[in-house]
Amino acid sequence: MKKFGRSTGFAVSTLVAAMSFAGMAQAGITDKDILADQMTTDDVVSNGLGPRGQRYSPLDKLNTETVKELRPVWSFSFGGEKQRGQESQPMVKDGVMYVTGSYSRVFAIDAKTGDELWEYNARLPDGIMPCCDVINRGVALYGDLVIFGTLDAKLVALNKDTGKVVWKKKVADYKEGYSLTAAPLVVKGKIITGVSGGEFGVVGKVEAYDAVTGDIVWTRPTVEGHMGYIWKDGKKVENGISGGKPGETWPGDLWKTGGAATWLGGTYDPETDLMFFGTGNPAPWNSHLRPGDNLFSSSRLAIDPDTGKIVWHFQTTPHDGWDFDGVNELISFDYEDGGKTVKAAATADRNGFFYVLNRENGDFIRGFPFVDKITWAEGLDENGRPIFKEGGRPGNPADAKEGKKGESVMSAPSFLGGKNWMPMAYSQDTELFYVPSNEWAMDIWNEPVSYKKGAAYLGAGFTIRPMNDDYIGVLRAIDPKTGKEAWRYENYAPLWGGVLTTKGNLVFTGNPEGYLMAFDAKTGEMLYKFNTGSGIVGSPITWEDDGEQFVSVVSGWGGAVPLWGGEVAKRVKHLNQGGSVWTFKLPK
């Protein structure tokens, strides 16, 4: 672990650190602080600017009139050769920013000056197997701890003032293909984490740990048929099988390596006291090997934070044959309908459909396409179940000559999704969702495959290509009550970064070309852009200090697109990697 700056002298850095630590000598972060995060504007203490994940700020000093004057005030480099994709959302508390970098690193930075206070580097083994770049999406804050997950599937809690390890827990075995990439969720003093690794035939799960001690509280598998457990008085107690009988929606023993990884983490709605986690693709990709709905893959799950019990589920892609993971965030929001308040939640799925659900019971309210082209389904039925299009599923290798691939089909969206991991935002003022999306297609085919521990478990091949010459990415403003697109911004490269919206009628996001951009939330007019020097695939935040409003975003091109993007990757191959945090404010 490295502490106290990398470019200034020791004495100066120590003085800066001492001053900052004096400012941090305040009460630790509580559950109350996290629940109030959206409306407390002097800090950012949760992923999503509030546990619901709306990514909305009530700050309005930055607005459609003033944003043109936004200026960079400092940039902090993650340094070294460990660049690659930087998908983190920073946190800010008591004048200190906590942010993760690629390769499981954490930095504490003076939020006013950009000076480094401390740095933690996880010691990663040689055999880690991240599917989609060596990224990390952020920390959780609780008490005096900074908690994050590592690429070798550990949870690590650091002291917020020194960066020293307080506790460390193994969540899963990285040799089986597991890793941790999501920012953990904090609910009622518990650290809640999902797992990555769906391409390796792992079994997805959600687990809760005591935030102070690191002791496990409960574990809930997300593939039907596996037993959940809860710890009582230090003893492991069976807590019911997930779903129905073992293998009920799976053939044979395939549920034992069924995927459904919870790699994006979750959101929490305090009104219903439910956590919402999405699950990834079933394993293997070759759907002809596993007839049935394959619960609970490609689904949204409502989970009791006290026990880990699955309260309800909604499956967006039953019997998924296209790798349409259902992990995308489910965001709680309310709207009025006929004089009644509807407690809803919305998600934009990789499969190209936008869903509005009743967050109390998971009932389907409405769904509609949010991308321009969907080829695998004709639409949704009255329960939100997709109406599969004849000939839309890649062919069965068993119908081909021995050892050969099945019939290839063209499918839109591609498996990278109409929307992938990058979080959307919801404005309480415009009542619109701002959705970072992409227009691309794929040729996909199935192949014979067998499971081998720690090896890729796909049984499919693919090529991805753009559907338009002049754009792939589309930032959309969508009305969840009507399904109408209020406005759109088209981007040449795919969009892969998160979105922030504010009471100042602004929408912030970044693009792979390196620009932090601000749009008018009502009209979509671009009002501001600044090039950060590398592609933005992180999520911007805003907060205020001493009466001034700040905006920060992590810059550093990478993620899944250059690794899995096929023809699309050629469009972005010239983009430079990076690793830095940029912070902006208005001049005084």
C-alpha cells in the first residue's frame, strides 16, 4: 500500500494529509446517511446517489444557463501501467473522495486539491479470470470503512483515514471463474454483494456480510434448486431452496453450473424494504442444451435484506439464447395514474425492451422497445413475457453435421445489449429516464460444449457489427408512462458510461471519445463538452462544498467493447487508454 502522494515532497504531502484527516474526524457514515444520500448535497455516500439508484441531484447552481462556464479544477492520475477500463463511480465524504481503479485499486483523494491521501493495491493472483476487463465499479462507505470487491472474489474493508486493511473475506473461488466487479450495496449495516463469472459456469448468488466485522450473515443462490443459508449464533442454518424443486426449469444437472451471475450489484427501496438484484445469462449460452425457463437467470429478483429470501422475481428473457443478461439496474420511482400513486420500478434490459414493474409484488405494468430494432422477439404479452420470433434463435448444433456449429442467425440487439451495465438516471422534475443505449446487431451461432471447472462455458460464437454508419451510441430520454422517446443524442462510438441528472435541468454523461457532456434535460440540446483525454466509461457525480457545486467523473477507456466488440471494436481501436479522475466547478 502506498500513502501520501506521488508527485509532491513527503513533508508537503504529510501536511496535506494531516489537514485532511483533521477534517475527517467526524462521525462515521450511518444507515441514515445512506438513506438520505439523494437529498444531502454535501456528500455522495452511495452508488447511484441514493440506494434507489436514481442518480438525481437536487443541486441547481449548475444549470442550463451556467453550465457553459464549467471549468476543470484538478485531475488525478491513477498512474503506472495499470490502465484499462475505469468504470468507477466516486464517493465523497468530509472533503475526501474515494474511488476505485482497474486491477482492484482504491484511492483516497483530497476533493478540493486532487492530492492523494492514500492508495491501496490488492495483491491479485496470476489466475484471475475477469470476463470483461479488469474493472471495478466503486466502493461502499460505512462507519469508518471503505469496502470494495476484488478481481479474485474477495471483499476488503479499509480504514477510511489510512487505507489499512480492517477485514478481508473470501466470497468465492476465483479459480472457478468468480470475481467481484460491482460496487457493494449497504443495507441495515450489512454489505450486500453479488458475484461475476457467468461465462464460466459459476452459480450466481447474493451475499450479506456484517459491515463492521465482515462476518457472513446470509447467502442466497440465484439459480433455482440451490440451498440458501443464514448464520445464527455463528452457525450455518439451511434457509430454503431458491425457487422450486432442484432442476424444475432446468434439464438434468445443468442447474449445478447454471450461471445467473449477479455481477452488477443491486439497488434498495426503503419503502418496500426490498433489494433489487439482476441476474445474468444462463450457462452455457447454447440454449438447446437446457430447455425450460432456466430460473432465475436473466431476471430481476426482489430480496429480503434481513434473510436473503427471494420475495418475487420477474424474468425478462426466459430460456435466454442470446446472452441477454438481466442484470441492468432496477430503479424505484413513483408516478401518478388516475389520482393514485403507483409504486413502480423500471429497467432497460439488454434484450431491447424497457420494463415498468410494480415494485411491491413484481407485477408487470408495461413494456416497450427502447431501441430501434429487435429481431429475436415480436413483442411482449400481457404478462411481459417475450413473444419469441420464429427463426430468431440460433440453431441447434445437434441438427448439424457432427462437431459442426448450428445455424447462424442475425440478432438485434447484439449480446452487448440495447443497454449494458452503464446506469441510467431518473429525473424527479421531468419524470423522464435518461438511458445510455446502443444500436448494434450480431451474427450468433451455437456450438457443442461441455463444462470444465474454471474454463469458458459458452457453446456459442458471434460477430458484432454496427447497424448505422454514423452512430452506435444513443442517449435517450424516455417517458416510462407512455414509452415515448422525448429526445435522443446519437454518438459515433458505443456509449458505455453512466448518466447523472440534476434539478438544474441537466443531464451529464461521457463518451468513449473522451468528452464529458451536459445536455438540457427537457430538449436534449448539448450545452457543454470537455475532453478528458481518454474514453469515459464511468459514472459522473455532483456535490457541493462551501457553497460551490462540483462535478467529477472517472476517465479511462476500456471495458467489454474493445474485448468483445468484433467489427465494433475496429471503430474504437484508435482510442487511447487512461486512468484519471477529473473534477469541475464554476469559477467564483
